[in-house]
Amino acid sequence: MIDLSGPVRLHARLVSDQQLLRVGGRLSGLDARERLAVDELAHALAERIADSLLEEAQRDRTVAAALEAVYS
């Protein structure tokens, strides 16, 4: 399997950014410190999900093939 970690992690980051923008109005009551904490948590979760997909791709050729089809 080719190294897809960069594209998979970037996509996860973009999706989390998009979702944070989508719910921005609901987060408007947070102060700057709280908002930063939410943003950091969302990005950390997205990165962990991407890492889990990449780890599963190492074990399961079907997952690897799907990631290769999407990201290469």
C-alpha cells in the first residue's frame, strides 16, 4: 500500500474545519479560550479517526483498496 497518511489526515482536518464552520453559530457563546479548546478537540478527534482508518488499512486489504481508490 502506498503512503496515504498525508491525504487522509488532510481530508480529516478539512472535514472537521467544515463541521466547525457549520456549527459556528451554536458555538458563538463560547469565549475565545473555550472555542479554541473545541477546535483543538475536533481536530484531534479527526486525526485519531484518520489514524484508525490507516491502521485498519494495514490489517485489511479491502480498507486499503478503498483508501487507495479515494486518495490516489
